[in-house]
Amino acid sequence: MKRTRTAAVLAVTILAAPLAGCSTPSAVPSGTMSTSETTSALETMPDLPEKDIAHWVMPMDQFTVPALDHLSNYASNRQMETCMTGEGFTWPIPIEPTDDASYLTYPKNPSSFPALTVEIAKQFGYRANYIPGVWLPDGRQTFTKLNRIAASSPGFEPVFQACLDASRKIFDDTKVVDIYNTQNMWHNEATKDMFDDPAAQKAGAAWKQCLADAGYDVDISAPSTENGAMPTQKLGEEIGLYMPRPTTPPRADGGTYGDTEADPDAERPAPTSAEIGLAVADATCRDSSGWTKAIYDALWNADLLIIRNHGDQLKWMKTELDAMSVQARQIIAENPPLH
């Protein structure tokens, strides 16, 4: 199971890709210990949190700063607004919260794990957001407005690039990317055989039978596997969550997909009763089969292995992440909104 926590590489993430380049981070952050040193085991484990499946608490949580992914981008965006405005361009950046609590509202968790429960299923169906972050209601409109400014403003690109380069000299968020990529690499290695665990396979079979008894035909062996996850494409279409696959292939010029094309700007409708029903049955079967507990325990043990093998480097990483959080908040404070 991959940890989906990552830091965006672009300094201005609300812009289209052509406006800002990205770098490919190294596997081990610059300035950390060498690769050979990262496998030295800790003699003493740090204090561990209490297990809490409902909130998906994990041992590695203490070595992350969930808000930093967004804080680093927001700090860069605030610098960009100051710089672009100084160069005569209107560059309105939406105001975002900077407190940690806003980035971990229920049911989000630091691991971004889709920990579906009956309570979540009843409220959100399959549409819950588990990834730390904030949702800006006018984010799409801002994205469109900024790209229109970029497209219609003479001399925009060289000024934008100069501001971007200046921003990165002050706050280099590629270090955040490097750190989380390294943690993700360790996590993937520690969990590569997780789905082969006998307890997980037994629980998956029980989960599948439970859903079959509830009247649902499921063609995967567990709620989340290397080959797919719930809801499957077939079930997702039946409950109105997924659009059917297009029956007309897309044109070479990027035109319509035909009779099943979805409007990307349309608001997603609320979950149907069919979606809620499937999600509740799914969550109920995850619990009764023991699948949720089996996966939670497997991921917990994987975190412990990472901490034992890379504890000293994790301490260094956390110190760096905390320092970057302080710097990001200072940059935000020094670059107030101008529009």
C-alpha cells in the first residue's frame, strides 16, 4: 500500500504545467546521511502513539508535518503575488489557512489512507477526502483567471520565470519533495509483500464473501489490492460514481469522447442512495472480516520497521521539516495579500 503523501514540485501549483517547470528530486535528500548510513538501526525506539484505527494513527506520523505540503506551495504563491504585482501584473492568490488543524479535518489522516468506516460511508459514500489539505471553494475559478492573465499579458513568461527563480532562492521546496519521496521509498519497500500476508488474504476472502451475501458481485480479492480497489469500475458505474467508459474513441484533435463524455467543469452530484448503500456494506464487511485491522496492523508494523532502520535520518528529516514550516509561515506573514 503506497503512502500517497507527497509534496508538489511546482512553486505555483494552481497554474497549468507549461507555466512552471519541475525538477526530478533525488531519492535521498541532499545533506542527509549517505545511503549506507541510513540502514543503521535505532538502539532505542521513540515513544509510539496509541493505536487508533478510527483516525488511522501511525508510528510514522511523528516524523511528518502534514500541513507543510500546502504551506510550502502557499509560501511560494505569496512570494509570486508580491513579485508579479511589483512588476505590474495582477496576480491574485487566494488566502489559505496556515494552522495544522485545518489540514487534518476529519476524515483526513497523515498517511492519506482511505480508511473507510461505516460512519464515513454514511456521510460521504466513496467521496471522502483522506489527503491532508484544504479545499478552496473558488480554486477552479482562480486557476482559470490566472491562466487567462498568463495567456493575455504581453511579456508575461520571462517575468513569471524570473519571479519563480527568485522565489525558489528564498524557499526551496524541492527539499520537502526529496524528504517525502525518500520516506515513500522506504514505505514501499517495507510494504511490498503486504498483500501476500496470510491474515490479509484470509480477511480479504471473508470480506468478498460478506459482500456477496449482501448482494454485490465483486471481482477483486480485497477492498484494496495491487490490481484495483473499491469501488470497482463496474460497481462504480452502477452506483453513479463513475462515468461509463466512452463508446466513441477520442478524436486525434482532442475532441469529444462521444455519448459518455463528462463535463470536467460540472459539479459532482451528491452520492446516490445506491452509492451510500454499497459503501456502508463495504465498510461493514471490512470490519466484520477483520480486513481493516489486518491491514492496519501490517502498516503499523511496516512503520516500526522503517523507524528501526532509518530512525536517525528520520529525526534529521523531522528537524528539517519543522524548520521549513517555520520559514514558510514567516514568508506568508511577510507577503500579505495584495488583491
